[in-house]
Amino acid sequence: MMKQPDENISITNSDYMTCNGHQDDLIKTRQDSDNDDAATNTSSTSSINDVSFNNCPNISSSSSSNLNTSSITTTNLNNPNELILSPEISFNIRIQSPGLDIFDLSVTSSELVQEIHQVLMDKEETCHRTCFSLQLDGIILDNFSELKNIDGLKEGSVLKVVEEQYTVREVRIHIRHINELIHACDLNDLYNGTNNYSLCLVNDINNSETSSSASNTDRRKGAETNANDSIVPEYLLPNQKDILLTPLFTTNNKINRLQSLKILSYSGWNPPNGSRKLHGDLMYLKVTTCEEKSFHITACTKGFYVSQTTDEKFLPKPVQPKAIFHSLVDLLNNISPVFKKKFRAIQRKRCTKHPFERIQIPFQIHPWLSPRFEHIMDHFRAEDANINKLGHEDHIPGQVRDWNEELQITKELPKKNLPERLIRERAMFKVHTDFISAAIRGCQAVVDGNIMAINPGEESKVHMYIWNNMFFSLGFDVKDHYKDFGGDAAAHSAPANDLQGVRAINTLDLDGLHTLGTVVVDYRGMRVTAQSIVPGR
């Protein structure tokens, strides 16, 4: 946190600060974050954490071994304002996870406990665990607490991963996460933009996945390959009749798909009846392995087990010998050797990718060109297409978001100092990202005909829609406003210009000046404009 007095402390462009108006009394702030560890372990009478206090009057400094009290405070007796610098401290903690040896994890003092959860859910050895808590000396850590605010957490502290009981929500999250891990190396979701994933060309640029096979081929070809390295492909030569699109695809689409399961889906026996709910049953799954064996799996509060249920008869008792696994992956490893081998290979391949390829991003890239993939069965994809795309979950009473209210409230957040500006920017980014994601789904539903127009009796070009507290309009010249400027072609370009105007006004960031949330989406040859609804009677 930083508080800056009016005259006593000024910050210049050269990353130096002047104390009490003396130009020669400077505090040099640390510029290289790589020296954090060395700086925090160095102590002397004249400097702490690379900040010199030799010639600065009225400055008190304090340091402690506790993470939550490490700070540097600059004060002035005549002015209550003060400058507080709280540098991040890097240190190592130890993670104890069930079934694994204790391993080290590097963290910083400003990280949240939730971020450690995300790291463990991405790590190859622990990625299949979702329902767990982190405990320090038997105390459960709050997911939204910063590490520097946790008493007793220090260098070398051991955080224990404790498996928690499942709920229906946690089971759904776990199954979805496992399904994403199974399809982690499939390119279909990247091209289709499913689950906020986008196509990434980092591996193609680095040639990481094809380097080994290419090198082996080059060795076999020998000097002949070296002689042909400089030959320009024929499709790049001038005056070619056939211009190929296939070179625009990534080379990764030629890699064989790793299939670890035939079918993973919710069972037709869902939901559990009242008596089975009293026994702890939460959900039923059906799995078909690559060995062509079908299993019915019961998800209960303690984990997952294989039941005696078949497609024709419901037998909830577990098969013998009874074994309950907290992770669905552990159960599948036990019943299918092929899954155990293929799933491990998929995760090993996933972890070799660049981190930008493994994370979901708020601003997706939607390519207009895609190779033809084999259409495979995915029950979760079918569920999303038939339910979520219609937006039924957004029409649940009490859960419809007021986008205009959220957009304006985040804009009015205070921005007087750096911490306030950081909080404001994060809140605005979160709301804008959610608004864009919901607008894209709404525009797709409008074009697909899944939302009824508010004026169904008029021509289709004039139709307007309201869904999820958003107003949707189509890019057509409905009232001949652009008759002399190109008609529908001009009306198609106008929303993009309107969007640029809204963006320009937002960059001014003037107090009291508000704009509507606006998103322009091109889908299936149509341009749809989504806007937050203007408040009023």
C-alpha cells in the first residue's frame, strides 16, 4: 500500500523518490525482482531490502521474521501522510498430498491460498484432485486469505492436502475437471472455443512436438534433406491456379489423438431416489473403457465406487471387493489398465505445453478456418449444447445479473491511489469479461433461433431480443437510415464504428460519464449487437 504526501515525497520517472524536499536524499526502490530472496535475508544499520536510509530524516524502518509484518514505513512528523512499501517475499513451502512424497512449492507472500489450489489442480501428479482443503498444523486455511496474513506460515512450512467430503456441486466440478483432463490434448475444443480455450501456436513456433520426429526423418534422409531445405513450396510460387488452405493449419492436427475412455457420461438412473440419498448417493455415472467393458459408478459423499447396476436393473450395492476411491481417476486406473497408461501419457503431454496453452483466457481467439476433425462422442458437450447455450441457467429467479448496475458500480470505485486503482481495474476486468462471455452466448442463441423476439410479428430483420438483462439487435438497415450510403452493407459496418466510439469514451475515464456495455459479435454471417439495458421506468 502506498500513501503519498502532497509535497514531502515526490516520485520521478527515474524510479527515485525525494525525501522532505532534498534532491540529494534519495530512496532507490528495488527494480529487479530476482533479488528478492537475497534482499530479505540481508540486514544492516543503513539498508533494509535494498532501500537506503542514510540521509533521509524522519524515517523509521521495521522488519520482522513474520511474513505479515515485513514492511518499510516513511513518516513525517509535520504530516500524518506516510509512504508504506510492502515488498513481496518469495519462500518455499512443502506440500503433503495423499499417495505422494512431500514436494516443495515456491510461493510469494501476496499469493492467495486459492492460487495454491489452482497450482495443484494443474500439476501433473495432483491434477485429478478437486475436492480438498489445505491445512497448516490441523487448521483449515481460508481460500481467499493472503499467505502473509496466515499465522505460523514460514519457510519450510508443511501444508497438508486433506480430502473433503463431496456434495452434488463438488461432484459435478470433479467430473467436469476429469473430462477436461481427458480431452486436454484435443484440438477440437481449441478451434471451437469451448470452455474459454483458444488455439495457440506456441508449440508450432517452438517446434516442440514435431522436433523429435522431424530430426529422425532428417537423419534418414541425410544430405538430401539439407539440399531441399531452401526450396520454396510450390503453392507459394506466383501464378498458381490452386491456392491451398491446408498450410494455414497447425502441424499439430496431424498428431494421433490419445483416447483413454470410450464413454464417460451421466447414467440414466439419475437422480438418486430418497432412500439412496439417505445412504449418501449423490450421482450415478456410466463408463465404457477401451477394453469394451461397461461400468456403473456411484458418486457418494466419500468418493466413487463401482456398483452392481446394469442398463436394465438398478442394483446400488457395490461390487466385491468393495473399494471407494476419493478421485474418479484412481478408480478408473484400478479398473482399466489402458486408461491408466493413456491418461498418464495425456497429462505428461499436457504439462510439456506452454502455460498459455493450458489456461483458460478471458479474451478468446475464434479462428475462421478449421480442419475437419473426426466427430467423437462427448456427453458433456451434448449437455452444454442442449442446455447451457439456451441460457436456462441464467433465467433462474434471483440469479439474473444486472449488467448495467455492475458495470457502472465498478466504474465508480475509488481510484485515488495505487491499491484502489488495482482493485478497481480488477473488478472492471472481471465484470467486462463476464459480460462479453454472456453476450457471445446470447448472440449465438439469437442467430440459432433459441430466443424469441420481443416483436415476433414484424420482419425478421427488424427483430429485437431481450435475454439475460441484455438487448440484442441485428445489423440491418431496418428504417432506411443508410439508404444513400449502401443500405445493409453500411448498417453492417455501423455497429463497429459505434463500438469504437464507446471505447474512445471509456478511455477518457471521466467521473460521471457512463456508457452502456456494448459487444459486437459476428456469427454465421450475421452481425449482432449486444448492449446492457438502459435503466428507467
